[in-house]
Amino acid sequence: MAGAGRQLVVRGPGCPARALLALASAACYGLVDLSGGLLSRRLHFAVVTFLGQVGGLLSAVTAALLASAEPVRPVDAP
């Protein structure tokens, strides 16, 4: 399993990991906002939107593979 043994621990209100995650999120949002605006001047808006969605999907899949989590059991599902 990819990412086995790796775990990001975020505990307590003063945890520096929370601030780092917030800064990383803000940086990603700003980068995507800027690049989307620049690309939309040169490409059709549908192409820019599609590229943004593909980038988001790749980021989400990467994060899911790197994060460790407990497996979902049938008893957990509604």
C-alpha cells in the first residue's frame, strides 16, 4: 500500500502543522487563480477549466495515496 507508515499528525490549536497546511493551501489557490487567469487569455475557457479539473484530480489522488487512513469496514457504512 502506498503511503503505509506515513501519517500527518495535526493536534491542538497551536500546532504548527495547521499553519503550514493553511499556507500551502493558500499558495496553491493563488497559483491556480493566477495561472488560470493568464491561460484564459490564450486558450478557450473550457480548456482552462478542464485543465484545472484534471490538476485538482491528480492532486487529490496523490494526497489520498500518500495519506494513511483506517480501512472502511461494512459496519462504518450507513
